[in-house]
Amino acid sequence: MMEKTKINLITLGCPKNLVDSELIAGSLFKDGYFFTGSPHLADFIVINTCAFIEPALKESEEKILEVCKNKRNNQKIIVCGCLPQLKRKKLFEKFPEIDVLLGSSDFPKINNIIKNLKNKKYVFSVGRPSFIYSCSNARAISTGSSGYAYIKISEGCDNRCHYCLIPKLRGKFRSRKIEDIVEEAKVLAGSGIKEIILIAQDTTLYGYDIYNGKFMLSVLLEKLSLIDGLHWIRILYTHPAHFTDGIIKTIKEIDKVCKYVDIPIQHTCDDILKKMGRPESKVIFKTIEKLRNSVPDITLRTTVMVGFPGESDAHFKKLLNDIRKLEFDWLGCFEYYKQKGTKTYKLKDDVKKTIKESRKYELLKLQKEITYRKNKVKLGKIWNVLVENNKFGHSEFQAPEIDGRIIVKVKNTKIKISPGNILPIKFEKIDKTYDIIGTPASVPK
């Protein structure tokens, strides 16, 4: 029966969710299940959901509704991840076609549940988030052909930002051991992965919970840099208050560590930051100054929030002016959404939707000008590019799937572009602000 059983796995949300889906796929594949890209052909449809903010929650529910409407007889629907963690059994009431609900830490149970499900209905397993994977867990890397893979170095969060549901959805901060992460990275490098991307709710906090209060990201980076075959190590999801001199020194001195940092700041006005439960603006500016003074060619990406309760025109104007001065290479912006279960839920959501949208538009318009100018400076130069497919790739100053791309145009038919290879590419022109068009600077070896 197992040989004929087909699984359709749908992943929503961020790279952290993607890793969970890769673990689900690896575990089921190891047990002999087959995967199909067609929900119609599947015996089991697994939807790994996100519920971080209102749009993510709506996207998850819309996908569930779509799958439920097209459900065949004898087909089973399993919903896992953050949405069941948040909504729990209410999802059964809203979507009675669902057969199984698994929380954000309960997906490792999926093999046994599928084996024993048969005619059972409304299986509910949503516990307190505690699971964190290890290199011994089977994992099917979905990005492998593109030459990069994500490694989750910790799970959960202790920062308790007042607008954020992550501690409720993902539990307390818990780090993996250095040796375990290094072993996983070795396996990935051995399979041809050129770039590993470290992710967590807060990568800069890594290790403090299991190494006597010490921040151990710099040590982890040093160990990872010794792995043969790895070319780039990228860091996402840092926190401005948790950078140490050791982390900055490591980024500067180790060639394999990308001169790229993702550092969400959310805002720059202290009145708003205090309400958010975020560090003061002086901490943000000091960290950015340290990074740029130590690593002059560093690329910085950030995320900001507009429309937070109480954000006045003056508050937004300050944020806009500060973004103009700070000149991040990349910037993402999202509107504030009131979420039940957060500290800010009781605050009056007093910024109109139209104003939020207008502020987001204005910020992104400014950032578009900044990014275009920064990209223009790179033209005429040769950069190493990790080729993701036969059309494009990304360079050290771009995170895949998030920032712009390098579109590779091959003029010499003798040159074959192989995904997973790092090639020298001459940048020739800008395409739609964020992407750069380039051609191979030499025949790849």
C-alpha cells in the first residue's frame, strides 16, 4: 500500500517553514512514500502553513479552502505548522474537510499518523512547541539543484516583540549544538551545495541558551568556514541589539562569510520602537555604523513596519528620512496588522489602511531609487554568481528568493551554464531596478 501512496506537499511562508517541509518530505520519502506535484493525484495533501501576520494567515486559509473544495473521496488533508498552533481545533469547525491538525513542533509525528489514519477523522496533535531537528533527521533539500540550502540553527524566540506571535507559535528560543550544525553542513557541501544560509528567529542570539549565556554565532561561523566545498555562508534574521564585536570581526575576516547581513530594524523613531518592544534607535544606528566601519563593502538588508498604533506623520517622516540617510542595499516593508495574542492587541489600530498603504508605497519608492543607484555602481565589473538555473543566479550581495537576481545572458554558444556552479559574470545593465543582466566573463572550468 505504501508504495502506491502519493503525497502532495504544499509549503507556505518563510525559509524557516521550508526547512520544516524538507524534513517532512525527507521523513516520508525515507519510509517509501512517493510525492506528486498534483493535489488531484495525491492520497494525502499536506499543507504546511504560516500565520505570522494577517496576510500570511489569510493566504494559509485560502489555500486550505482551495484544497478542501477539490477534495476527492478517500483523500486525506493534513494541515500543519503555525496556523494549527494558533487556531487549534477551530480549524476543524471552519474547514470540516480537514482530517489532521499538527502544530509547529508536531510534524515529526506525520509518518505514524499517515500509517494509522485509515478511516479516522479529526486527528488533533498540537502540543507545546519544543521540537528542534538534528542532522540525524532525514531531509529532502528542495533548493539543492540551485546550489544553496538553508540551515536552521535555532528555533523559537525569546525577544518578545510586542506585535509578534512567534513565541506563541514557535515556543522558547532553543539552539542546536555547533557539532550538529557543522555535520549537517558537511553533508550538504558533500552533495554539491556551494552556499548555506543560516536562519533562525534571531541568528545573532545563537547559542546563549546552551553555552552558558555566550553568543556563539562567531564560533559557529569559524567552524563552518573550515568545510571543504562551501564557498559562501550567509546570515539572515539578525537582531541589532545582539551583535557582538566577535560576530562583526568574523564577518570581516572570514572570506567564506558573505559580506551581507539581514538586520530588520522595524522603525527608527524611539516612541514607536518602545511600543514595539524593540531596541532604541541609538542601538540600531550604532550597530549599523560598526558594521560599515569594520566591513566597508558590506551589503545590508532591512525590514521596516509602517502604520503601527500611534505612528504619526512626524514619526513616519523621521523613518523616511533615516532610511534615506542609512541607504540600505535592500529593504522590505510591511504594514502593521493587529493580532490577537500579542501585547499590542489592546492598542487602538488608529492608522487608516489607506495611510498605511501610502506610507509603504512612499518607502518602497525611496528604496527603489537607492537600490537602483547602488546596482548601477556595480556595472562594468566582474562578480562571482551562483547559478540557480539556466537563466539566472545571485551574487554575494543578494539573498536568493528575497533580493534581486543576476540574469545571465550567454552570447557564446560554447559556454554552458550549469546550475549550482559559481561563475564570474560581467555586469552589463540593470533590468527593472532590482535585477542585473550580465554575461560570463570566461569559460567555466
